[in-house]
Amino acid sequence: MMEKLFKLKAHGTSVRQEVIAGLTTFLAMAYIIFVNPSMLEMAGMDSGAVFVATCLAAAIGCFIMGFVANYPIALAPGMGLNAFFTFVVVGQMGYAWQTALGAVFLSGICFLLLSLFKVREWIVNAIPMSLRLGIAAGIGLFLAFIGLQGAGIIVDNPATLVSLGDVTKFESIMAMFSFLLVITLVHFRNKAAVLISILVVSAVAVLTGKQEFTGVIAAPPSIAPTLMQMDLAGALDVGMISIVFAFLFVDLFDTSGTLIAVAQRGNLLDDRGRLPRLSKALFADSTATIAGAMLGTSTTTSYVESTAGVASGGRTGLTAVVVGVLFIACLLFSPLAGMVPAYATTGALLYVAILMMSGLVGVDWEDLTEAAPVVLTTLVMLLSYSISHGIAAGFISYAALKLMTGRVKQLNPAILVLALAFIVKYAVL
């Protein structure tokens, strides 16, 4: 049955090899079952319900990717987009989390339609590489800022807006320890570096009495507080259009980059450098986002940590299926997730930030018409506390600089349309 479903022999792998790869990928990304509930809880959502939604959305995405697309790529609610959901859409813009879930659902529908009608390739190819790298780096900085704030290392200041907090506090010390521990473990190629860091810091918090021990295994919490709670009518409001677009845009490029990165690592590309069954892989990603919104979590996306499993020999969808099964098994560990303090996840946020910012090495820094929009994108995204404002700044400045320097041929209709749309948005709203 396994051979018929996943064509193991054709891919030069075995059940044992795929199971090991699945376990490796899971350990590399399991931190999300602790980080996501704590992140969305700050948006007013029930952490227990989000914990269940996170596990189920990840499992659904992994199963579709495994059985339909037959790729060793795992999915789960994405970092960056959960921060955008909590701190921008709910915290800064004042929308209810139900409305934000509605926007996630609509972005998933749009992603599905773009995939089915093959518009995705046109959009991806139309956006300059420099802007893609700038958006990823900006989200990385945004995550780092959130992590430092959550640990009390960076605090607000009426004179300078932000300043250094009390770094001698237990929370701040443990936050930096979690970061140093993650980097150290990654240096020694530990696949579960982020997960180990979160568990170690949480254990220290419990042992020192800073966090109450509530057990390890229990029946899964009720998902009722978030199940089908999305407000679609509110998400269809004119003011939410840019939010839906931001969810869609970030997920679109995040998924595309992840699929290519994992495929290259596992030699899964064809002779022309293309990914076979791309439409099926995108179908898995978009349907997982839709299902996740219905269950009660932010955007579900493909995880670049899947490269850890591919490096361990994963070549087929059986790897993804194994990850999905492990996420379901995690439903029994809700008390453990509830004992993870916010500062225990700081190391994870900073590490993900480093990975997302590393792409800046690909920017042509000699060409200021390419580099300047990248810098502006990252700075505006960080300082305005908004992913969508950063994306807008990038597109507007890129189009303006190309026009002002006479490089009109480097622009395409998609860039001009998007830049104009952002200008109209700010002019009208």
C-alpha cells in the first residue's frame, strides 16, 4: 500500500527512511505548538482552543501534501503571519480576532483560486527578487522586535519611543539564554534546537517557581471557542481589503520560496528546474489555510524546516504524513503547552528572524534603485509595526525610483498596478 501511495522505490527511499525523516522534520518545527497559542492568546483567543487548532491545521496540511502532492513538505501555522494577525490586525487596527480569521479564510480562498487558474506563477515572476527579499527580511525584524518586547528587553519610552528594559530581570535573562541555547544547538546541527530551547527554559521557570506546573498529559482542550468563529461579513469590509491582500501576498511568496528551497535540497526539481505537481502542492497549502481559519488559527503554510527531514532522507509524501500523525499525537500534551511562558519563545522568534533576514545577501547593493526599496520596506515594516505598510512602502518606492531614473523597462504592469493601488489606499483611507 505504501509503495502504491508514495512510489517509494522510484524515489530511492524506504518506509524506515521516511519515518526517520518525518520525525526529524517534526522536531525541527514542533515549537509552533507552543509559540502559536501564546501569540494568538494576546489577540484575545482561547489558548487551549488555538493549541488544538494548530495541531489539527498542521495535520490536515501535512496529510494533503503527503497524499495528494506526494512531497516531503510539512505545514503548520506560519511564523510572521501570526504576529501580523495579533499585533497589527487586532492590536493596532482594532479588528476583532473573529474578523481577522475571516480575512485569513478569504486569503486562503484567493490563494486556491490563484493556484487553480495558474495566476500564481505570473504574480511571483512579476515581483522583483529584491522586494521579495526585503519583505522576508522585514518580517524577520518584526518577529525579533516582538520577541524582545515580550521578554521585556525592549520597552516603550515616551521620549525615544523605545529603549532598553531591565535586562537583569529573570524573564529577560531567560529570554536571552533561550536565544543563545538555540544558536548553540543549531551550530552543533541539532534538529530539535528550537524545541529543546523552549522546553529547557520552561522547565527552569517551573523549577524556580516562576511558572506553575499543571501536568504533562491530559485530554485535548475544547476547540469550541475558536471553531467556525470567523466573521466573514466583517472581513468583506472595504478597510479589510489590504489585510486580506497582505495575508495572501506574504503566504504566496513564503510558500513559493519554501517549496523551491526544499525541492532543491532534495533534488526534486525536473530538468528545467521546475517543481513537478506544483499545483497540487499549492492546493495543499491553500486548503490548509482555509481549514486552519475554520478551526481557529492564523495562516497555515509550508515550513522551510522540512529541509531537515529531506536532509535525513525524506523524498516522498510519507514524510509529511508522519509529521501529520505526530501533530495529532501532540493533542494530548496541552498542559505542557500551557506552561510555556512568553519569554521561552524569544529564542525561537530571534532564530526565525535570522533565517528570514539572511536572504538580504542576495540584494544588489550596488544598484540603489534595487537596494533602497528593500531598506525602506524593512524599516517601515518594523517601525510602523505593520507588515502591510512595509509592503506598500516597498512597492511605491520601487516604482517611483525606476520611473525617476528612467528605468521604465524594469517595471511591469503588476508593479505599477500594485504601487498605484497602495497610493490610492492611503489617499482614500
